[in-house]
Amino acid sequence: MTIQLNGETHEIQEGSTVSDLLNLLNMQNEPVVTELDGQALTQQEYASSVLLEGSRVEVIRLAAGG
């Protein structure tokens, strides 16, 4: 199935969750902010947020520095 990940087309397995996507991207232990179809998600919502055909996902990696 096809989703939009940070504005680019990305293929994932049907029934995948945001948590599955982060695992696929090797970002499961990274500090990130994630948005699904325009709604910000909490980390607790990742496992229950199922991606659908055409879902729009934005993942922003947080970085500290000065």
C-alpha cells in the first residue's frame, strides 16, 4: 500500500501502524514528533494508529544543540 511520508511516496505493508513505520525506518528509539493526516500523535498512540492507503505521515527528528 502507498502512503505519503514527509511528502514522498512510500510503500508499506497493509495494516501497518505508525509504530511499524518507525521500526522500518530504524527510528523507534529516536526522539521524534509524528503527525498522521494533519493530527499530532503522542508516542502512546503510535501502536494503535493504523496507516491506510494514502495516509499522510510527517516524521520530524528532534535534535538538540546550540
